[in-house]
Amino acid sequence: MTEPQDIESANAREGQPLAYMDPDFLNSSDGRPIRILSEYLEPLRRFRRHKIQDTVVFFGSARILSREGAVAEVERLKGHARSNPTDDLQAQLKRAHKAAEWSRYYEDARQLAGLLTQWSKTLKQPRERFVVCSGGGPGIMEAANRGASEAGGQTVGLNIFLPFEQGANPYITPQLNFTFRYFFMRKFWFAYLSKAIVVFPGGLGTLDEMFEILTLAQTQKLAKRMDVLLYGPEYWDPILNLRPMVEWGAISAEDVNLFTRVSTPQEAFEVLRDRLVKYHLQPSHPQENRAPGIARTRAKVTPATDAPA
């Protein structure tokens, strides 16, 4: 039997690359279906190899600094302002003080990820359970990966290729560091592997990710329970007032209970631990009791019509 590398070598000598090795084709619009399929199959292979059964996802702003980083920036700007007290520097210093205040969410995410990882490592399971997962970038994403790494656990980063920002943070387990071209394939892996979501303060990207998950929960599209924890009511309550949507009839009254508000790492950890044990420690379907344990998709909200993902 001819080995694949022999075919490839002969093909290269003839000057005509194989279709799956032709970068012009793979990066063309005609190659798009292959690129999309690759962003399903390649992560699937790695999750299987590293026995990742399921995850807990942390969402939040990429702009939140660690406490040490935020304090260092305040001190740097103070030094400049003393020698050159311009209006622009004063404005920068004001923003830096706000960033230092905001940095508590970085530290809280780091602590929560550590608590969750320490607990999950005590579970006597044949596969890795409830692995901390983030979008792979800075801010809250870095804090989550950092806390899990410091606790000695594996941790996943689902990064996205952007024209700006979003470099991978250094705390992701190297073998579980993914970069996606397509947002929708990245969202697939967020949604279908996670058993719970923790949403820290963030901006438009955080809201997009959260509402995607809330829609899946509201419509019961996924045949699993997925808890959404909203971290920091002092931030979120003025932003997420859904009562007018109930009054207008856009959502049902019970939809406002799709997420649980939490205020401290310990409170969030206890809610996560109790619900993960109650609803997910013993998977309800064989499809979720493997690595990776991809959730089923419902065609209709009846057990008889649950279909594989």
C-alpha cells in the first residue's frame, strides 16, 4: 500500500499539489466548507485525545486588568501627572482608577476558576470533568485560565482570529489552545461542551455570547440543563432589566429567571458545585458520557425526538 507521504511527495514533484494541500484552494470561497468542517473535526480530535468530557465557560470583558497591572498603570500615570499635569493625563488617570476598581472582577474570576478546578480534580472520573474554558484572550478570559492553571488543572482557550486584539493568554494548556476563523464554530464548542456559564462584567461581545446561550436555554434547543451565573449584580442590574420585555410580551415571566445572580467567588462556586453534582455528575445520556461529551440537539421538546448533535 502506498503511504500518504509517498503520494504527497510524488504529487509535489509533479508540480501539482493535492487538493487538500493546495493553499489557494483551501483559502478560497470554494474551500469554505472544508475550513468549517476542520473547525469541528480538529478540536474534536484534540478534546478526545486529552479526555475533555465537559467544561464550565467563563465570559467577560477582555479589558479588565489584573490588580497588579491596574495598580501599576495608576502609579505610572501619577508619576507623569506630577511632572506634566495636563487635562488629558488627568482624564487617563481617572480611567486608570476606574480600571483598578474594575480589576476586582479579574481577581474574583481567577479565584473562582481555582476553586472549581481544585474541586473537579477530586472527582473520581475516567475523564476530565468541568474543565475551565474561556475565549482564550486577555481580561476575564486570562483570569479564568490563570486560576485553573494555578490550581494545577487543564484549561481550555477558544480563541478567535481577529484583525486586531485577541492574542492568546499564556495560561491556557498548550494542547488545548484553539484558534478559530469562524465565530459560529467557536460558539458551537462553547455551547455544546459546557455544563454551566459564568458571565462576568463585559461589553458587547460578552452580551452576544450570553444571549446566545440564554436563547438556547429558553428554546430548549439543547437536550441538557445549562446554568447561567451572572457575576456582579452591581454591574449587571442597571444593564439587564428585562422586566419591560415581560410587560410588552416579548418574553415570558419565567425567562427572567434564566440566570442566577452571584456576588462572590465562594457563592458562585457553591452554586456551581451543587448544580453540577445534581444535574451533570452522572450524564443523562450516553452521548454526553464520553470525551468530548457533546450535547444532543432537540428537534422537538420531547425525549423521543432528541437527535445527535
